[in-house]
Amino acid sequence: MTATYLDRILAAKRAAAADDRRRLDDLVAASRALPATRNFAGALAVGDRLAVIAEVKRRSPSKGDLAADLDPATLAGDYATGGAAAISVLTDSAFFGGSPDDLVAARSAVELPVLRKDFTVGERDVCDARLMGADAVLLIAAALDDAELRACAAVADEIGIDALVEVHDEAELERALAVGARLVGVNQRDLVTFAVDTDRAVRVAAAIPDGVVGVAESGIGGADDARRLADAGYHAVLVGESLVRSPDPAAAVGALAVPRGEGVDRRGRR
């Protein structure tokens, strides 16, 4: 059987994790000694417009280079000017062309909270996100078994970093909720084929309980897509490719910040 994108990425991440001899207790202690993070989840849940998490993304495994020579500080500044609520930064080098340096540069340029976007496979990765300056860490349900997901979520809570738990369907959503997730992303991109299903987020939205901040991810190209997701009940969208390819990233962010839609719940009822 041919290895998928996800197989290859996770194999590389797990091999690196297996070679990591650092003591988790030391990493937790170092993380807890840092100043408080910026409130990532809180930044998405305020206001009457759809919050935009604007992504710094150099390349994609399926599409190749998107903006290989981008300047993360300049791009983050443009995003902030356009009204982004938060920034996401790809820190994986081998598959996405990013680095922790990109995150440091982007976060230093703005006052917005920043998500470390990477394939977290263990508790040390959660601490590394905190130690490099991230305000939130991505936990992908499809990449973690129940014990790993629970352990990573617990460490995130312990060290004071928000965890965005990414799911693809209702079964993964149940797993996220079982570990106490308060911030859930629904990725419309299949991580096996990397194909996008633009109906996925709307379908899953109905199962996200009140009190959980919902984020729609992938396949969001403009205001029409954003409006549909806002009407489905999402608090925020996470957008990368269409923003980094835009000749005017600030305006592109502004176009996505559509009204949330007064009185619309996740089942589309008014």
C-alpha cells in the first residue's frame, strides 16, 4: 500500500520523538516559568464578526510552493492590519517549509495570539510550542490515539497554552470533547488524500455543543465561503493558501470577517 501524506509526515514526526531524550518534567517546568500567553481562544469568541485566523504558510505537500519567500513578520503585520483575530504559523520544515523562527518573527511583529501549526505527536511537542512562544498548539485527533490526545491536552492545560483540537467528523469530535476540548477545529481537508470537502464543516457544526469555540479550516477562498460557515455557527475560520497567494493579504483578511449572523445556531435555525 502506498504511504499517504499523513503516513509520511507522522512517520517522520514519531521517529524524531523516539530519539528525543529530554525529560518531560524539565520541559513542563520551563514552560510554566514563562510569562502568560495571549488569549487565543478568547480572541476568537468576541465580536459580532467571524474571527479570522490568518496563516503564515510557505508550501503544501500536495501543492508545492505557495509563497516560499514570504517574510513572516511583514505578512503577520498585513494580517493584523486587515483585522485578523489571530495568526497561525506552520513550523514544520520538511513538508511545509516553515520553522520555529517563522513563528517567533510573526509573533514579534504583532500583538495577536499565535497558533503553532504542526503535527503534534506527544507531550514534548506541546511544551516545545509553548517554549518557542506560541499561544496555542494544534492537536490533530487523526494523528493521536485516545491516550495520546488526553495526555497532550492535559499538558497543554498544565502549562497554560490553548489547545485547538482538530477533527474531521463527528466521531473525532466526540473524542475531542471526551478530553475536555473547549476549542475545536473542523478541517475540511482529508489528511489522507488532501482533498477538500467544502460541506464537511457545515455537517459537523451541528454536533458542536454550545460553549465550545468552533473553527472551520481549509477550503475557504473568500467571503461566500466565510458567510456560509458563519451561518453554520462557527466563531472563526483558519485560512492559509488564499491569503498567502493574495496580492493584498490585508484586504483578503477583511473580506473574510463577515457578520456572524444574529440568531443563527449551528443547525441553521433562526
